[in-house]
Amino acid sequence: MEGKIFQAIAIGLLSSSAFCADLPTPSVSNSVGVNVTFTATGPSIEAFKTDMPMMAAAGIKFARMDFAWDLIEKRTEQGNIWYDWSAYENIVDSMIQNGIRPYFILHHSHPKYEICAVPSGTECSKLYSPQHTNSIAAFSNWAAAAVSHFDDPHRFPTNPRIIWEIWNEPNLATFWYPVAGSSKTPVEQYLELAVATCTAIRSVTPNATIVGPALSKLNFSATNPQSTQQVSIAGKTYMEKLLDPNSNLRSCLDAISVHPYRAGATTTGNPETVADDYITLREMMNTPVGTGTLPIISGEWGYYSAPLVSYGVTSMVQAALVVRQQLTNLANNIPISIWYNWKDNGIDPFDNEKNYGLVSAVTLNSNAPSLAKPSYTALKTMSTELAGYELQSRITLSNPLDYALLFKNASGRYRLVMWTRDIPHLTSPKPSGSPLTPTTSVGMLGTRTSLISILGIPPTVLLTESPQYIE
């Protein structure tokens, strides 16, 4: 496995011209994103708007969130369909003002078309997913109308094209509820919806940016014990069916989106282990040989700062992992890297789902921006230190668990990012092959330390799991 990790750097540096015009060339300055959730107990839309300047200051360029069918499609008293875009227009306007590009998930079922799958007293907790002729047609029509509305250059003249994703994690029973006794498998049901939706969008907005399937966990190279949810179909099996050249989906999509969660900071859970899965996915896309590959988007992936929970990590380890996740994706030619989540969804230290955030659920008051966790500071430091720099190569070190990524800016200046998956140890900040003459080390949270020779002895740095920036 170690031999393949970061193997994609050379491929990525040669193939950036293959990206669609509206998918960014992979770089720290272009590719960073976060997931934003709106729940009754989590952050509100207004809180999200308050946090947008803080997000922009950390170099965040994308915000991924649900674009909910059931909240938008309405009926008049006469039964006529109309779409209420107002809440999302408000969000899009604020995002544009802060330089953040919307990444909308076309998601949720609708009670007018599908019946309840999971009752909760007199209410309905979950609807069946759109899988009948009328619900598929209605969902597709709504999606096409949404893209036509929000991608209209006259309505949003300064808006870069929105990323539109068809559903969320359809291979999880949590998000895709198949009707019992259906003659179609859940994969076939999702595929029917996705093809119909993508085709409908293309018919009215041919240049829309459409991605999918937002697959939960790749599970290509190793088992992933982190999941506490039932996986309906293993990632590889599901993806093989979707990538079938005869499915008509891959030819409609602009990119393949995946959620490559790992099992905490373990041997198989560290961010760097994802490289093998990306390589396998690209090989799958190129089967049969010559079929060609699509860009891969890391559409959701994070680590929770809940050390009392299985596979949880401390807030400082989470800070190291967010940077390493972003740099690992960059090294593997991933144009968009979405961290899950922007904000903690609560304060329960025993609930992993409430502790993925870069910022705390606690605020000083309702009008104040969120309080930064170490992971936010680490992401902001990365964005600041590597702004305008492009990845050149990984410098090979004697220890394969040590990492040294070389960056260069347009002025010809170099920076080196170093960390290790091994125990902490001293090493030279000028490894063989580095053109950089090091003078300063910037820690993960921004602390600067001068590197000086003492009595002719070259300086050393302490390599840990936390990335540091050598300049």
C-alpha cells in the first residue's frame, strides 16, 4: 500500500487540462470545501450566513448542503405545482458575496409522490425514495427547474456555476429507502432516478455541472469498521454497476463524487490510505480499457473530535487530519475536497455525529460567528501558508511514513509541508532533493519558529502527525 500512496501526484500534474472548465484545477487556493447541515438542533441558515466571512477567511471555496425537494415544491389550493426558491436565493446571494461556491445536493423525497417508510407516532420520519414513474418524473422536473433557475446568468451574473449532486449516499439504507417487494434492486432504483434527473437537467441546461453518486465509503482496499450505519451494498459493487458503460449515467456526469471516510487515526484510517482507493476507482472507470475516466470529487469526509467514542480523536488530532486530508486529496488530483462538517451539531461528547465540525456549536451570542476549534485554525493556517502555491512533488524520504510535499508559487519561491505517520522524531528541514533553503518553520496552528544553525550544526525539526510548513 505504501508504494502507491501519493502515486497520483505525477498523474495529476500532467492531466489538469482534462478538467471541465467549471471544476477547479486542484490546488489549496481552489479546492477547499465544507459540508453545512441545517437541523433543528444544529446551525440555522442565519447562523450559516453569519459564519460565511469566517469560512472565506479560512480559504473555503465550496459549501455543500441539501437542496430539499420536499421544502421547495408546493401546491396551490387548486393543486397546481409551484417552486419556492426564496430561501435558497437568499443563501446563494450571501455565498456569492463571500466568494463561496454552492454545492447543492438534489435530495429528499416528497409526500405528494411517495408514502411513509418509517412512521414516528402520528408523523413520518422517512419517506420512500423516489422510485415510481410519477415520483421519478416529478423529481426530475423539479431538478431541471432548479438548475435552470439558479444557473441563469441573468439572475446571478457573478455566480460561478453551481455543483449539482444527484442524491446523497444512495448505497446506505439510511438515505435510500426501497419499497419492499420491488422487482428492481436499490442500485437499479437509484440508477433510474439518476439517469432521468441528469437527462432532464441536460435538456434545459446542457452546460450544468452534475456529479454523483455521493457514494458512502469506498471500501475498495480494506474493511472500514468506523461505520455505525447499515451499508446496503458495498461501495465497490455499487460503483461497478453505476460505471457500467451501458448505464447511461457516467456519460451524463461531469465527475464521480465519493465519501471516503476512514476509521479514525488508525493504520487503515489515516487520510493517506485513500490513495489506493482512488487508484482502484480510476481503474474501474477505465474498464473496459479505453473507456476513459472522470474527475473524482471528495464530496464528504471528516473525523470526529470525540475521543471517548470508538475511532474518535482529540481536537488537536482532528486539526492535523483536516490538513492531511486536504493535502492527500490534492496529491491525488482531486479538484474539490469537502470536509464534513463546518459546525458541530451539538455538545454531546459521546455522540460522534455532533463532533465533526471545524467550529463549535457554542457561540457567544446569536449574532456572533461560531467559535473556532483547532481544526479551523489549522485549515486557515494551511490556506494562508500555501495561498498561490502549487504542488510540485512528494520528496522521497528514508522513512516511508514521513511526508514532504514541495510547493512552488509564481515567483519561484518554494515551501515544504512535512509530517509523519510514525512516532515523533527529528529530521532535516532540507531533505535531499529540496531546492528550499529553510529559515522558518510554521506550525500547524500558525506558530513560527526560526531555523538556525548552532555551532555549524544544521537545524532540525521535530516531525509529528501535525503538518508544519517550512519556508
